[in-house]
Amino acid sequence: MIRSMTGYGRAQATVDSMNITVELKSVNHRYFEFSSRVPRNYGFLDEKLKSYINSLVSRGKTECYVSVENLEEGDAEILVNQSLADSYLKAFRELADKNNLLLRDDLALSSLMRCSDVFTVHKSEADEDKIWNAVKTVAEIAVNNFIAMREVEGEKLKNDVLSRSETILEKVKVIEERSPQTVKEYNDKLLARINEYLSNVQIDEQRLMAECAIFADKVAVAEETVRLRSHIDQLRQFLSSDEAIGRKTDFLVQEMNREANTIGSKAQDVTIARCVIDIKAEIEKIREQIQNIE
């Protein structure tokens, strides 16, 4: 199914006593570009998330936000620097004695608690595999929501491109019907001019046919219209594919535009010229839509 490169997905769940939130959003980009914001102590998640998401998403500038809140108690231990605490207490007592102050035990303890260098918070080492498996469980839901949104947008893009390709084919049909008439009209105009300027001179029919043949060859667009139809058929095949087609279709649209330019350069007829302008306008709109496809 066709996917847009614009998408958003979010999931939140509690897994293995961890409250986890994963949020994804993406915008257009020529390649896959990934950035993440994860908790400071969980930097190892960045590369794992990038690899996992890249296995499912091939293009787009993707941002991922992860929040992990551990609900279990006892995963941290407070260590006391006893020798330093004794030194602080000794200093408190000396200061109290010197200034004839009464140092109560609760006051000494309260003062000691303000000394941050006495206490050290020691957290147990994180189980990376456990954390990753929990985060991946939530990430899978977020990515599914993310991809679902991209597919909804992609379906809209697909329908718009198909509609515009139909318009192009209608204009191509007009060109194919009109092109042979331009040769006949040229023949009639050429004959009229010859009769006007050389009314008493016998016309060389072979020479006239040769001139018309040269003109017909110069303005012939059959090859271009055939290739343009072929490109549109290929575009439709791409749009029915389950693969990422953004880069392929971008190249194909360039080829379509090249054929339209060639037809325009050969056009010696107002009707054909107008059709070419309409075709190029539709191709440009298709190009804009293709830029959004993964």
C-alpha cells in the first residue's frame, strides 16, 4: 500500500513495572533520517529504535520520543560517607562549643542532611535487554499507528495522482487525433500560397508531397505520445505496488515531463500547444504529490 512520508503515532502502556510512552512523527525527506529523545540513562535505546523503525520505514525525517518511568521501589540505594559525616559532626560540635551554642542531635542531623557530599545515590545497573523488550512492546503499537496514518495519507495521494494521470491521457488522446490533421492543414495552406503567388505556374505535385512529408516528420509526436502512455501505465503499476516507490516515481515523472517538452517543441498547432500546457501542469502537480510518497 502506498504510504505518505508524513505521519504520527503514539502509544503508552505499563510493561514489567515500567510506565512507557513512545511517540513518533515524520515529515518529507529524500532518505531515512532518524533522531530520538530517550531518558539520559537509556541512551542504548537510540540505535535499537533506529534499526527497528528503519526496518519498517524507508524514507522520511523521523523523530522518536521515549519516556520510561520505573514504578518499582528499591532500584536505588543511598550510600553514606561515614568518615565525612563524622568530620562534619565534629566540626558542628566544635563550632557550637566555641560559640557557647547548644547543639541538639536533631539539629545536627538536619544540618548534616544538607551536606550533599555525604550521601551518594547508587542505582542498580539497568537490565538493557529487559528495558528494550518492554520499550519495543510499546514501540510496536506506536509504529503501527504511525504507519496506519501514513497509509491513509498515501491512499489520498494515490487517488489524486491517478486522477491527474487520467487527465493527461485525455489530453494525449486529443493530441493524437489532432496531429494528423495538422499535416493536412499544412498541405492545404501550402497549396493555397503557391496558387496565390504562382497562379499561372503548374504545381509540381511530387515536390508538394515531399514538402508535406518533411513537415509531417518534423511535427510527428507519435513516439512521444506512445512513451507518455507507457510511462503512465508504469506509474499505475508503481501505485499498485506494496514496495516503497517514491524514488522510482520521481524519476518516472521526470521522463514524463521530458516527453511533454518534446511534444511542445514540435507543436505547430494551437490546440496541441494548449494540451501540452495542460499536460505539463498536471505532471507538475503529480511531481508535488510524489515528493510526499515514501
